[in-house]
Amino acid sequence: MSVVDRCPCGSRLEYTQCCEPFHLGRPAPTAEALMRSRYSAFARGLAPYLLRTWHPSTRPRRLELDADLTWRALQIVDAVNGGPGDDSGVVEFRAIARTADGERHVQHERSTFTRIDGQWLYVDAGTGPLLRDR
């Protein structure tokens, strides 16, 4: 019996059929797909991918991932624009992790994205339009 390698982004698809193609260089078709692939990159420790998909105006010079965090789940709360025909979008999400000592950590963001030359890029966490209340 083979073990299925589910994608960390929560899509229920195999990693090879979900976020891996983006990690290998295929452009994400939507802001949400990029956000999911970035979450998967955090979960898999792929700092170079995170830097490559970060807008140059806000990208840090280097990125060291916290090895003490194990990313457990991703919840998409809302998305505004960010589709194949858009040049910008906002994705609100919650990413849940556990520290090595078992403490729960929740990263809640309204991330903004922009598309340049067909490539979606993460801009920042929270300068986008306010989303409807939940």
C-alpha cells in the first residue's frame, strides 16, 4: 500500500498535482493559488520559493524559516479579486501551526497580491481593502 503525499495547502490533492508545479517554476494562475503554494512552501521549508514569489518592493533580503513551527492547517477566509483576469487581489487566511513544545500558533492575514508579467507576487500582509465581516 502506497502512502499518498497530500498537499499541505489543504486541497486534498496530491502534492505533485497541486503546489509542487508552482514550487518548480510554473506560475500560479490566481492570487489564492499563489497564497496556497506559499503556505505549502512554509510547511515544506522552501525559503527560496517564498523569496522568489515576494514582490521586490517588500521582499526581505533573506528569509530564515522557524524550524520550531510545524504548519498544520490552512483556512481560506475570503478572497477579493485575484483571478486570472485581475492584476491585484487580496486573500484573507488563517494558517495554523504548532511549536515544538505544543503551543498553538495562528497567523491571520489579509494578504495583498499583484500580478506582473503574468506572475502573481505576494506584496504584504494587510494593506488591501477591508473585507466583509465574518
